[in-house]
Amino acid sequence: MTVEAHSAPVFREDTPRPVTGLRLLLRTRPELVLAPTLLVVLLLVWQYGVIWLDVPAYILPPPSDVAVALWRGLDAGIFSRGGYWLHTGVTLSEVLLGFVIGSTAGLVLGTIISQVRIIEATFSVYLIAIQSLPKIALAPIIVLWFGFGLTSKVVIICLLTFFPLLVNSMAGFRAVEPERIELMRAIGANGWQMFWKVRLPSAMPYIFAGLDMAAVFAVVGAVVGEFVGAQRGLGVLILSMNASMDTAGTFSVFIILSLIGVLLHGVLKIISRRVLFWSGTGQNTHSTGT
């Protein structure tokens, strides 16, 4: 009886070795390494640059002071008016409510206008005129009309989020390839079937691009509305901290606002990957991690 010897696999010099660890991560998802590295470098330059240049803290505080202010605000009670949780909840509710209402209205009207030419011809001039108005400049009037509560902030956000969805949805429905429409007509599809099977799927990448833009405008609109007149919200915190020369606290509120924007962007990206899995744009987005 013979015993076969089991030897370890031998890699020849011309055999490519498997890429593992950090090299594999850099090759497949480099942003997961480069983005945190860039953040650390910027924070170090900021921290020691402020110290070396002897910049006053009320002009540009070091990141360590901002971190302390952020921790102090988060460590306060949930319902504390001096803490961040209460004001963040108010601003976030304004952002979400205004974003949903404004985006939905823009998407619905953009869809109707793109499908009915006579409506587009009738309303196009008025829509252009309203879009040309500076929405931020209308904030004091809106607060005067609707008061200092939640309603005025939601109206301001709706105005800012309405037009990105209106314009992008109209552009998306117009970008449908004529060949696909002719093919659907050739197989006997009616108008409703062509809308659901061809027009709407073709417009979805444009719609999600408009949603991504509207999410940023929603955060901006909430803060502007709170600047004009409000009792609670992150914008109110910024004004009070600026009045007391608390620059570190102001920067810490900026971090929270940035995190809200990043969170909305991330949620929209996850939804778009699931909805647009069939499109080349969705595949590229998924593969690059953006």
C-alpha cells in the first residue's frame, strides 16, 4: 500500500498572487481609504496651522475646540434648549417635511407638463418667472405670512425643492429615445403602458438627480428660514452662538448640518441603487461606491 504525499500548492514566478488586504481595498474601493486619510490630514493641518499661526479662537478655532463644543452640545439633555438634540430634531423635521412635499409637487407637475404639451405652453412662462425669483429673498415675506412656526420653514423648503424636481423630471421624460416609443407602438401598447414601461423608467435617473439636489436645498432652506424668524432649530443656535462669539460652537453646528445632508444623500443613493439596478448609471454608481 502506497501513501500519497500531499504537498502545499507551489506558486510559480509567473503565477499572479492573489491581492488581499489593503491592496485589494485600494483597488476595489479606494475611497474607503483615501477619504478618511484626507480628513485626518486636513484636521492635522487645521489643528497645528491655527496654533503655529497664532490665529485667535474667535476667528478660527482649532478642531479640538470644535470637538469639545460638539460633545458639550450632544451631552446636554434631549429637551434642553441649550443642547443640540432638540434643535436638530426641529430642523430635521422641517427638512424632511418640506423635502417630501416640495419634491412630490415638483415631480407630479413636471410629469403632467411633460405629457401634455398645451399645459407646458400655458404654464412655461409663469414657471420661468417664478423660478427666476430669489427664493431666499422671499423668506422674510413667507415668515410674515405664515408665522414663526413650522409652516413657514416648510413653505420655504418646498419652494427650494420644487424646481429641481420639476426641471429634472421634465428633462427626463423628454430624453426618452424615440425608437423605444416606436417599438412600443408597434407591439400595440397604449399610452399608459408606454408611460410605465418606457417613459418613467427612462426618466428615473433624472428624477433621482433632482432629488439629490433638492436634499441639499432642503437643508439650506431650513437654516435660512430659521435665520429669518424661529424659536427653535439649528439656525437659531447659529445666530445665538454668533452673538456670543462662540465660533467653536458655530462650527460644531455646521458639522451637524453637514451630517444631515450626508445622511439624506446616502439614503437617496441606497434607494437609487435598488430602483435603478437595471440602468448603466445605477451599475456605475454601485461599482464606484458613489
